[in-house]
Amino acid sequence: MSTEKTSTPTADTVENTEAAAAAVTAVDPRLLVREQGFAGYIGEFKRKMKAGDLGSVPVIIGLVIIWAIFTGLNSNFLTAGNFSDMSVAMVGTGMIAVGIVFVLLLGEIDLSVGSVSGVAGAAFAVLSVTHGMNEWLALVLAILTGTAAGAIHGFVFARIGVPAFAVTLAGLLFWQGFMLQILGSNGTINLDSEGVVGKFTSYYFTDVAAAYGLALVAVVGYFLTAFLGNRRREAAGIPSRPLNDIIVRTVLLAVVSFAVAIVYNQHKGLPLAVVIFLAVLVFTDFLLRRTAYGRKVFALGGSVEASRRAGINVEMVRISVFAIAGTFAAIGGLFVASKIASANQGAGTGEFLMNVIAAAVIGGTSLFGGRGRTWNALLGVLVIVSIQYGLALEGIASPVQYMITGGVLLATVVIDAITRKTQKTAGRA
């Protein structure tokens, strides 16, 4: 005769049962928003804040505060002319910051981008002005110079194993010396303001239809991308955002886009530099978020060992990322040279490197790797340029500008560290 043993539920069993029930009843946030409407938005926002998923919220709030303060101090701050000048001035730094975002996603750093940008500007000036080479050919060669420099840094880092900090610090010194060498004793080569590079920052689309047309393309493009993406998710049985959510986001984008277009048309029109910068941001965002290569970059930032075990060619991805950083450093250097209509010995030196790195970090890219978007470069450089222009309008000296920018950078890094710790506590990192 057999006897059956009955087990008494223990505390661990109860806890496991509750956890399993919670896992079963967990609802995708998109479904909460769909089912609960506005209350779902509020709940989703609170959930993100508690989990440390702040996104770009702190940067946007900070930018609004900065603009409000400087507008209150000087009514000329957000005039059409000053806003247009800020937009053009930010592109050189912003381009280089895009490349830095790629490197930061790996959890690494590139200290050479300032010097590489100076080399690109100097190379273009020497080839096109001193030696009379065709400007388009000189432009391509100057950009390839940056690509080669970045690839060399990536090779030494990925294949030989030298820390990226040491490699790029050596690159900073080497490329700065190389720039001084090719510029010669004169140290400055003036560029043709009507040339290819000269028009990067001096050309404006004066027809009002250009700014409004770009705003319309941005709004329609965003809506179609979001809408069709939702359709694909629904077809695959994956939770998706409700249509009214997409409409609200599209309306907000439309308000901002057309407001900016109105401001541009009140001055000289739509700057060519801004068009190129936005095109770069769209392309690089697609590259990182919608392609297998982008997923590999994020994977490396999360865990190198796990990426290697998953079959990712870690060395090649690392080399390619540094090559991309060098390429954008060169492009940014050409925009800087265009802005001052010359290539000189001061290009890429001083606080320029720190502003580039600060732009990427302030914009929301994590210093710890694995989190960020190239759009962060736009937000970050807007903050830095706004501070610079606002303080300049008030006649405040450069030392104060450095201190304020440093304070903003420190606050951003602290928020990043706290966010990372909060996410670990929530089990998301």
C-alpha cells in the first residue's frame, strides 16, 4: 500500500508563483497606451522614469530652459538671424559628434577627431589652393584622409590590443603635427568662399518653398515610416502603437518643423549646411537602428564576449567604427574650414575636441556604451552652441563659457550614471 506525500507550499514557492503570475500578466507598454488612452500615456511615462529610461527628456527640458533664460536676458537671442547663424555654426561640431556617437556606443573614446578634422581641412586647402587640384577631387581625398586615419586607429586598437584612449591620444599628437607640417610656415591658407567647400556654410536656399518643402518631407516621411512600421508589427502579431499616438507625434514634429522653416525664411532662407547635416543624421540613424551592422555595434557596446560568441566579427566592427569616426571628423573639419573660409594651425585644437565629445554625451549617448542615437549629436551640439551664443551676446568671457559647459557636461554624466544604476536595479541593464 503506497502512501502519497503532500507538500506544503513554502515561502519560496509562493514567491515563484507570484513572479510567474506577474510575468504572465505583464502587458506590453504599447498595449497599455492603446487600451487606457491618456491614462496609459501617463502610466507609461511614470514607468520609464522609475526604470531610469529618461531618453532625451532631460536634454530637451534643459535646452528649453537655456533658450528661455537667454531670451529673457537678450531679446536678440532667438531672432531669425541669430538662430540661423547658430544652426550653421553647429554643423561642423555636430558632424564630428556623429562619429563620436558610433565610438561611444562601443564604450570607447576617440581623442584624435579634433586633429583629424584639422588635417582634412588642411589637406583640402593644400591640394585645391596650393596645387590647383580640382576641388571635388580634393574634397574626396580630404575625406578619405580622415577615413584612413580612423581605420589606422581602429586597427591598432582592435588587432594589436592597444587601448583606444592611448591610440587616439597618440593620434591627436601625430595628426596635429602632420597638419602643421603640410600647412607650412605661413600656417594659414585662405579658401575661395564661392568654391565647393566655401559654399557649405555660405549657401542658402532663398526660395521660401525650400524650407517649407523640407519641413513637409520630414513630417510626411516620419508619419509614413511610423505608420508602415506599425502595419508590419501588427501583421507579425507584435504589439504596436495606436494610430492616435502616431498622429500626436506627427503633429508635434510638424509644429516644430514648420516653426523652424518660418524662422529660416525670415532671414536668408534654408542653409545648405543644415540640409546636409539632417541628411547625415537620417542616414546614420537608419544605419544604426535598421541594419544588421547597427545591431552589431550595439551588441558590442553591451558585451564584447557575448558578441564574439554570437559570431560577430568584433575586430572588423571596431575598425569600421573608428573609420566612420575618422570620416565624420574629416567632414566636420571641412565645414569648420568653410565657416572661417580658411585652413589654419588652430583648427581642431583648444576646446574643440571637448565640445565635440560633450555634444555627444550631453545629447544623451551613454559613456558606458550600448545606448544612444546619432540624433543625440544634434541635441547636444544645440545645447553647446546655444550656451556659447547666449553668453557671447551678454559679453561674458570665454572662461565662464568653459565653466558653464563643463557644469552641464558633469550634470549629464551624473544623470547617465544614475540612469544606468537605476536600470540595473530594475533589471534592464
